[in-house]
Amino acid sequence: MLPQPKPDVFNPIRIDEKLCICCNLCDWICPGDVIYKEEDNKETMPVIAYPDECWYCGLCDSTCPTDAITIIFPKPMIDNQTDVVRLLGKVT
Ligand code: SF4
Ligand code: SF4
């Protein structure tokens, strides 16, 4: 049975069914194993099996040959004003 995403979990990975050619690349490239695609079945779409484990690394998006993937960044992430240099303690 295919893994099914939990309905109450935000899914940041949207796949356009009209563009997807079921090539498996997004499943193969995802470092977090977030995306599951039945390897030998060209008829089934990828499933975002573990959306809450996405790292927002963008590899699936940049690897998809048909540009079928869109990543939705949560607002708190977009609005984040963290001063990374200060956080890392490199301010003299
Ligand atoms: S953004 Fe990265 S971690 Fe998230 S689904 Fe895509 S490849 Fe996986
Ligand atoms: S990489 Fe793109 S075209 Fe290939 S299975 Fe994933 S979403 Fe579909």
C-alpha cells in the first residue's frame, strides 16, 4: 500500500498532474525521503508521503524535468528576520 500523507499536515510540495511524466526523479533525489513514487509503475503520481519532514532544499523542484513541482514556503519562513551571522556568534 502506498504511503498516504496525513490530512492535517501542511504539504509544501505541490505537483502539477498535467505536467508530471512520472519519471521518479523527485523520489530519487529527495534527501529526506519525503516523496514516494512507485518505481516500476509509470501510471502513478508521486506521493508526498512525509510533508512535515521536508527540508525545503529545492532539489525536487530543480531536478524535475517538466517543472511540475512548486514549493510553497510557509509565511514564518519567508518573514524570518534572523541575523544568521549574529546567531552563529561571529560578530566581533
Ligand atoms: S524540497 Fe528537498 S526535502 Fe523537500 S521534498 Fe523536495 S527534495 Fe525533498
Ligand atoms: S520529477 Fe517531476 S515529472 Fe518526474 S515524477 Fe517527480 S514531479 Fe513527476
